[in-house]
Amino acid sequence: MNDATINTGEPADINRHVRELLAKHHSIAAIWCTDDVGGVRLHLTEEQAWEVLQEVDDHHDAEWGITWTTLETVADDLYPEPADEQEA
């Protein structure tokens, strides 16, 4: 995400820009990224982590929100941990 740019050619802080846009509409949002998924499942590629986020976004329970457990559960469902990592 840090490689995004906004008109200046400088790296953009995506979270800041999203929060500013949401504030204009008196809205909030929790922002999760592929780095968060990678933090709970080290064996996933960037693309796999993105697929986990998309699945979470499409199917999370609005009563409970999105949590670290949500990321872990969906990652496990889509891409189970290799046997050698489960033993560690």
C-alpha cells in the first residue's frame, strides 16, 4: 500500500486519505490490509492474503465485525496451514 501515490509523486498514506474521505461523509471504517492477513498466516502469498480479505469482506458477520480470529478462520478455510507450521 505504501507505493501508492496521489498527484504529487510522493508515497501516499492510504489510511489517512480514506479516513479523510469518510469523515466528510460522517462515516467510519476499520481498515484491514494484506499485511494483517500475513501477520496471522505467514505462508500466504500477497494474492492469497488479498483473496482472504475479499472473502472476509463478502461474508463477515456484521454483528461481530472483523477480528483477527475472522482473518485466521477464513485463511484456514481457504488455505490451511502446512503441516510443518501447525506443529511449531
